[in-house]
Amino acid sequence: MSFASTAPTSKEDPSGTQPSAAHEPPTLLILGAGGDLTARLLLPGLAGLLAHGGAAGLTLIGCGTDDWTDAQWREHVTAAVKGSAGGDERVTQVIERSRYHKADVTDRADLTRLLGECTGVPVLYFALPPAVTVRACQVLTGIDVPDGTRLVLEKPFGTDEASAADLNALINRIVPEQRIFRVDHFLGMSTVLNILGLRFANRIVEPLLNNGHVERVEVVFDEDLGLEGRAGYYDRAGALVDMVQSHLLQVLALLTMEPPATLTAGDLRDQKALVLRATRVWQDDPVRCSRRAQYTAGTVGSRRLPAYRGEPGIPPDSGTETLAEVLLTVDTWRWAGVPFLLRSGKALGRPRKDIVVTFRPSPKVPGGFTGHDRPDRLRIGLRPDRLRLDLNLNGPGDPTRLDQVTLGADFGEGDLPPYGEVLDGVLAGDPTLSVRGDTAVQCWRIIRPVLDAWRDDHVPLDTYAAGSDGPEGWTRP
């Protein structure tokens, strides 16, 4: 499924693509080309897109601090895309034309030179630490960038409401909002996109998704992985910022927003913005409605993990959480009174990545039935991609005995990997799968009370052994 490429030009950009871009394919200029993000996610995603016929004629330019030749860069790209359509002729052609430049992205002369190397519309992908991205953008405000230039930024978008708003103001001085792409690869996951089809193309499902029928909702992304070499970033972010503030709030928005008129960027992102503005901590009580914990040494499967504070690059007194839970309310007519639990953690024994909608009990079950104590549930798996509906039905044998039966369907993987979907939209100039500036600020606003409560130690930092289900006393959702 290639969602972004099928959507029309965004309503937010009535002028569409710049005229100069219509005659020449864009140039993807990766700033920070030697980094882990580029090799692990960005280049394989690009290879998947190219192999499926997208981004035809693209020019790829890498930029970094490594002293590489063009040949060395091409070897790096080839190694990164191996196993992800790396042998496809279209991928090979782009790699063979690809170039590399060593440059300081915070230097005006270097950035001007890099922009001059681009043909067609320059697409600047900031695969850089956030602070370096900000400094590069500050320099770009003093450069007359080519018509149609697009900026692509990775999370986090700021560190709080104020800094997110400042970042918006900074990059809006370079290009307008419709040419700014804030990447959240969760929006490129096929299952997340399938939420829209499940909700708005099925008359059976959508009428039940409201506070008259739903008792509670859980959005959970529990991983069995540890840090995987990301200590430098993760210890500054933690589970709350790394997963809840960004990815899970975007999933929540798609699950709770009102039906958009179309799937164009303007309609879809307007509805997401409305529902996020109505989202806040349950009962405005971050102390009672949030929990945090950090893993200690333990065994996950066959892997022995050290305590988080014993991981390479982590301070021995680190107070960063590796498991976060937040209870939220979406204070709209449709959802008022329904608790939404958002949870994400690392080094847990039983990975769980899904959305669970638990329905209210039936108003009255006729006397004589037994076994109806388990609620109906709609379960949407994020990994693996699947749909499950748990219902109470008459079982075999005793006709008065109700058993829970599960109806299921597997979505299957989309045509493109998540980064392929995201890049498809970026290179087509369609911001549908991008986080809009105002919603980036709203996501910080939603979790700010929790961050403040944790910073002031009003919520204890619990511990759990790696490989367990979480701290003792916590009820696993």
C-alpha cells in the first residue's frame, strides 16, 4: 500500500508543486549521511520506494563529516540497502549516480555549495542531532534557498512547548509550512494507516467507537529490546518523550478524530489537530495518572541485559524512565469520560504492540446465561499487523454457556516499509504523513504536566527486572 503517493496535493498548498519542480526530479540531500539513522532506516526505506517504482529519476547526495569519496559513499549506501531491494536495477541506478560531500552543515558557505549541487527541488533531510539541526536552520535563514525547497526533520521537535514553537518559527522563516515535513515513521506503518480504513469504511465499527459503547482504550508499545546503542539519545529523552509524546499520541489522534472529508493533508491534519487540542491528562492529575520505571539487570529470552544504569553511555545515577504509562482523556462529545492508557517500555519479557478497545458490558444479559464475564474487545496489532475481535457467543454443548470467540484478520505488510511511505510523501510534496507544526506543540502541551511532576519527583521511579512484565504491583494492561 502506498498511501502518500495516492493522495492529491494538500489543501494547505493551493499552489501545488513549484513550476520548476514539475520538469525535473528532486534531489534528496541527506545531512548527516554517515549516521545510524541513515543506514538503518532512511536508506532501506528509500530502496523500498525505488524498487516499487517511486521517486523516479531521484538524485541522491550524502553530506557528512566523514572524509569519504563518492565511491566510499556508494559502498556505504549499497551495504545499507542490502536485503531491502538492494539488487533492484532502479536502486542500483540511483546509487551509481549518487555523490558525497564532506561539509559543515552549520557553515553558510558549505550549505550554499550543497544547495548549488541540487537539481530539481532540493529536499534537505536533517538526519542530525536536534541541536545541530537547529544551528543549520539558523544558517539557512540567511540563504536564498531554491524555489520549492523542502525541509525534513526527525523527532524530537523541540524539548517542550516553547522550544517547539520557536523551532516552528525558525523553519517557517526558510520555507512555508506546507514544505516542512516532520517525520514520524509510525504514520507510515501500514497498520496505523489501516485504522482510517477500519474506522471510516465500515458502518459496523464506527458507530460503536464512542463513550456510549467504549469503556476504555489502551495504546501499548512494549518492546523486549534494550537500548540497542542509542544511549546518547535515549537518556535525554526516556520512554515518555521517545514514544508517548510522539508516536503514541499520533496513533491516538487517528483513533479518536472525527471523519475527515478527504484523505488530503489539510482535511486529515485538521481533524488530528482538533482532537489533540482536546486531549489532556486524566482528571488533570499527573501524579495519580502516570507511572514510570527503569529496568534493572535481567534476562530477556536468551539475552542477559545489564541494568539500565549499567548500559554503556548511561550515567550510574540516571533517573531516566524506560517504562512509562500515562492516563489521558479526550474531552470531546464522542470520547468524554473514556480513559485512554498510553504505555511504552523497553526490556520487557512479553512484547506487546497493539491498540485495545474494550467495550462496555451489555446493559442486561438475560438470566440463565453463564460465562459472560469477559468484555468484548477490538484489538488492532501494530506488530504483527492484524485485527482481532473478541465476542461472547454460545459455545458447544451447554447452550446457556457463553464462551469468548475471536474473529481475526491479518492485514499483511504494506508495499513499502514505514520510511518508504514517509519518503514517498516527502518526495511527492505531500505532507499528509507529516506532523504539522501546531500538533507538534500540542503533543508537548499534553505531557507537560507529567514531565513536571516527574521532574519534581512527585511520581516515584519504580524498577523492574529486564525480562519481566514490569514492576511488582503494576497491573499489566
